[in-house]
Amino acid sequence: MHVITPTAENVVESPNARMTGLAAPSRGSAELSTWTVEIEADRTGPEHSVSREQVWTVTEGTLHITCAGRTEEVGAGQTVVLPPDVVRQVHAPRAARAHVAMRADGVASVPGVEGTRVLPWAR
């Protein structure tokens, strides 16, 4: 059993969101990663895809999530399952927070950009 307490070392700031790593292989999990995402109002993340399925549970606010060209509004208390390798984009019309779970070995890619990126909060 591992009890994980988030620290400043587990926080990654991007231009559009703040990710706080929770469970991950670097913090005691063998297979899964979980993290929280905080997005300020009127912020939109980049179009990207992730190599693993992700499960997002919105805990505060509302997100507009576009996946494979379809947009859904996901509010507090709702969960959305995003399939792997499909282009998605997340927009917060007002401040929002979500809890995300994924297999720990997922990587992201951006359309038109060669290569993949690791998700440091998930490692």
C-alpha cells in the first residue's frame, strides 16, 4: 500500500492548465496514473491525442471536450471516457477541475508535429 500526498514537485503548469500528479510509477503505482487538472475560465488546451484511454471525472465547473470532431459538455459529477489515439481538445468556459486516470505508459502527440511527448505528471 502507498499513501500519496501531492507536493509542489508533482505540479506541472502549462499555458492552459495545472496538472497535479497523484498515483504514478514514480510515486508507487505499478500500472496506473491519476492526476487532477485545474483549468481557468476561457482556457483551451491544444488539439492532441493520447496513446491510452483516459477517464476524466469533472469535480468542479464544466468542460467542453471535443473528441473525433464531436463536442460534449461535461459538468461536475459527470465522467467522460476518451479513447486512445483520437484527436481531442478541452475547453473550460468557466473555471473547472477534473480527476483523470490512465495507464501509466501513455504518451501524447500533436497533429502535424513529429514525435510524441511524455506526460510528466503521469510518470
